[in-house]
Amino acid sequence: MTIFPPDPDFEALRQELARLRAAKAWSYDELAARSGLARRTLIEIEQGRTIGTLKTWHALAHALSTPLDELFAALCSGHEPPAKTDG
């Protein structure tokens, strides 16, 4: 029997991006300039038209001075993330 993980909450991830951008009072243009991403890409991510790549989210985390693992924690909204193991 295969046990699949819960689906990631991409809506929560998009909302976290919007929250972080708003907390800094940055426009799409400001975040685009700081991240090196296109303004259109940012709009499409926040509006749910695309999810973006890992490279995109890495650039956003750096631009927003937010650790990538904290940003991605939103993906586990509504369920427990996997436990860290020593190994």
C-alpha cells in the first residue's frame, strides 16, 4: 500500500508571498527589481496562474530576506510538515 503525502497548499504559498511583499510595502516593480524576476512573473504567481520554479522562489526568498524553508512552510498549511530526522 502506497501512502501519498498531503497535497501542497499552493494558495497559502502565494498568500505568504503577497503578505511578505505587502509587509515591506513593495510594489511588484520593487520586488521585480530586487529579485531579478519579471514583474509579470510575480503577478502571475500571486494570482495563481503559475507556481514558478525553485529558482524563482529562491530569488524571492533572498529578495525578501526570508529563509527558503520558512517561505515554503506555507505549503504545509493545514497539515503537519514532515518531521526532521537525525541522519
